Amino acid sequence: MTEQTPHTPYRRVLLKLSGEAFGGGKVGVAPDVVRGIAEQIATAVNRGVEVAIVVGGGNFFRGKQLQEQGMDRTRADYMGMLGTVMNCLALQDFLEDAGIDTRVQTAITMGQVAEAYIPRRAIRHLEKGRVVIFGAGAGMPFFSTDTVSAQRALEIKCDIVLMSKHGVDGVYDSDPRSNPDARKFHRVTYEQALQEDLKVVDAAAFSLCRENHLPMLVFGMDGERNITRALLGEPIGTLVTS
């Protein structure tokens, strides 16, 4: 049973987690890393926040990169979707070890390991204090997990979508990993992000959130307690609004 806390600004959130972070910089799953992520999420859930999660699969496969090496893009994207499900199951295991009831729902039917994605069922799980993890992207090629995060957040009526990033702590006017003089925005509009082609999040995700007036927080997941801080509404990263 979760403890409702009026000081928490968000009732229900969609948290996007970078798949690259799950591997700790390597291919596969780094258990200590995933355990730490789960513990941070558990802290917020125990404070009364309803948390849904979309996990990337970059620690296993990236469809676009496989395409560049000669693989058919459609098949490569399906491989990437399966990689996200492996990450979902790992996160589920560590969340339940932390005492948090969890359900995995996938856009590709795989009944032995997860439920099918059903929005109303996901909402009911959240109302009961369970974490819901969405796997297999949109179940279709050519859709990024950033875009899926925005779509899922809208469909299950979240207050905000939290985009955690690996290696960058917000929205910058250029890539801070290659430009040491890059300027960080603490607040930016969707219009500005699209006009200036700020690539930290896919343009389709920005557009979906802009059209439906859903705020987005872009933050770095690598700092201490950053995931918990974002879930609890503490000032961190870059807030993107209409």
C-alpha cells in the first residue's frame, strides 16, 4: 500500500528510461545498475506517485544502427523491440525485489512473460499502486521509444512525461558531448525545440506533447537520486512546455 503525499506535484507520470544505461556501457544488463534504478523508482512509488515506464533497448539492439550495417530496417526494429522486453523483465524483477508490485505490458503479444498492452488495464494497475512497464515499443517499426513514451503518457492520462537521458542532463542548444560551450536550457517551449531542431528528443515526441499540452521533463539519469528527484517533481533538467 502506497502512502499518499500531498507535497508530490505529480499524481501519475510516464518515465522513459534509457536502455543504454541498463547495460552500464556494455551490451546486456548490468544487475547493479538496474537494481539502483529500481530502488529510486520504489522510493517515489512509496510516496504515492503512480509510475508507468517505457524502457529503451539500446544496450541490446538499435534498429537504425543495424540498418546501417546492411540489415533490413523493419527486421532490425523488431529485434530492438525484443531487446526492450528483456530490459522490462529485468526491471520488473528488481522492482518486485524492492517490494513494488509490477506488471509488464507489451505491444507485441508474448503471453508467457507479459500482458498485452491494454490502456484501461494499465490505468487500473496504476490506481492500485502497481508500476506498469511498457515493452516492445509501439509494436511497429520506425517508431522510437521517445515517441512511444509520449503516446503512452497521453493514452493513460499522465500529468507529465519524464525523459531520462544517458550522458546528457537536459536540453542544450548543441550536443554538450562534442561542444564544451553548449548552453543548457532550464525551460524551453516545444515550438523553440522544433524550430531550432534540438535533437535530445525525437521531433515526433515533441510534436505529440505540444499538440496535447503535455509537459515534458528532460533530465540526466546518471546523477545520484536523479530519477527519484524527477519523479517527485524536484527542480532538475529542462522543463519543456507549450
